[in-house]
Amino acid sequence: MFTGIITAQGTVLEADNGRFAIACPWEATGIVHGASIACDGCCLTVTGVDSFGGGSIFRVDVSNETLSKTTLGGWAKGRKINLERSLRFGDEMGGHLVSGHVDGVARIESITPEGFSKIFAIRAPDALAKFIAPKGSVALDGVSLTINDVDGSLFTINLIPTTLEVTIFGGKQPGDSINMEVDLIARYVARLLGQQAENS
């Protein structure tokens, strides 16, 4: 499990048919084989790690299913990605519960400056629109964010300068695809309501 609070940015050094090498600022001694790391919101398992400069390089293998259902299929050398280590008991719960299981790929429709912040208009896949609610939570490229307004499958989020700096959202442009994970509570409520409707 994760919280959607990004703690580092990584750089893809190798991308070869679902096998990736990612450079990050974390020390190699703190990353164990088999550890879970959320990479742009997708929970991946570390298959190897080496020291690299003042940080490390960790490796992950990604299935064809994940490549086809997330943005990972388009990753190339040099891409910047959001990173978060898995949640440990006692850690501060600063965002919301994020599983690292991406539900679909959304698209940035527009980015509009508003004071010191930026308003991102995001188009969700139609199948995920029912899980989006004003003031609800969503994870985009692994970042825990609060939804502002909703109009069908289109919704807006407000990103402050700190979020734009700490995450890769500072370099995003309209038209970019992003991984989307809906709120866990919304998903299970919809499931329960669906079962009730079937049984009535």
C-alpha cells in the first residue's frame, strides 16, 4: 500500500521489452530485492539494485498486461517518473490509501495558471467516470490529489508550486497521458451498490 505522497523522482535509464532500469536518489542499501515501489503510481517489484553515484539504480520487470493498461508501455530512456516507497506501519498518512493498481489511463486536456497554482483539466476513461466526485480523492501518476469540479468524465485538480516541483507534474503538457487509480472506498461502494441492485 501507498499514500500518494511522492518522495523522489526517478529517471528511466533502460527500457527493453518490459524490463526497466531506474535511477533514483535513494541509497542502494535501503532497497531490498522484492521491495515494492510505486513508479508513476504503478506498484512494481524490485528485481535488482546497484549503487549509482549518490543514489542507486533499481530494476523491475513489467508484464504485458501492465504495459498495455498503463503508460509504462510508452516509457523510454530519459523519462522522469514519480517514486514512492511502500507504506510502513507508523508512517504518516499524508495522502489517501493507494494500492498501486492502476485502473486506467487518463489524459490532460488543459493546464491553466490560477494565481500561484495551476488548474489541470483531466479526461478520465468513461468507465471510471462514476468513481469521480467533487472533493473526492484520486491518484494520478501516483500523486494523491483532491478533485475540484466534475463534468461527466472531465474533472479538475489544483496543483500548488510544491507539488509541481516535487513531482513530475511540473513538466506535464496538455495531451499527456497519465496513470489513474480511483479511490478505494469509491470502488468498493460502487461494487456493493451494484450487487444490491442485482439482488433487488
